[in-house]
Amino acid sequence: MRRGFSTLVFVLLVAFTAVLGNLLGEALSGVIPFLGRMVVLGLHPPLTADLGFLRFSLGFSLSFNLVGLVGLLLGVFLYRRWS
């Protein structure tokens, strides 16, 4: 039980700090333009399998700016520090 809880805390902490970093980067992009530049990682267009009676699509996309990446790394650092 502890291991699953620990994983959930890690995922939530990293996601929260990455989102805060992205928001902060967007807010500061008016003052420092390169902070708002987004890098998109993922599958575009999504992978699609059409079997005639069933169509299946799989895709994902992650968007980060520089401050969001710093926030993500900060979340990993904080988790390692606290655990």
C-alpha cells in the first residue's frame, strides 16, 4: 500500500510543479519572451489502426516551456528530498 501511495504522491507533485512552472513561464513571457516558447513532444498525428469494424487511435502530447521544465525538475528534487 505504501508503494502505491508513494507513486501517487510523486506523480501529483511532479505534475503540480510542472503546471505551476508552465503558468509562471506564460505569465513572464511578456517580460522575457523566450520563457514562453513552448516545446511539444508527442505523436502528431496520432497512430490509427482501422480494422474495418473497429478504428483505434492512440496519441499523446506534452507541452513544456523552459520554466515548466524547471518546475518539473524541482518536483522530482522535492520528492527525493522528502522521501
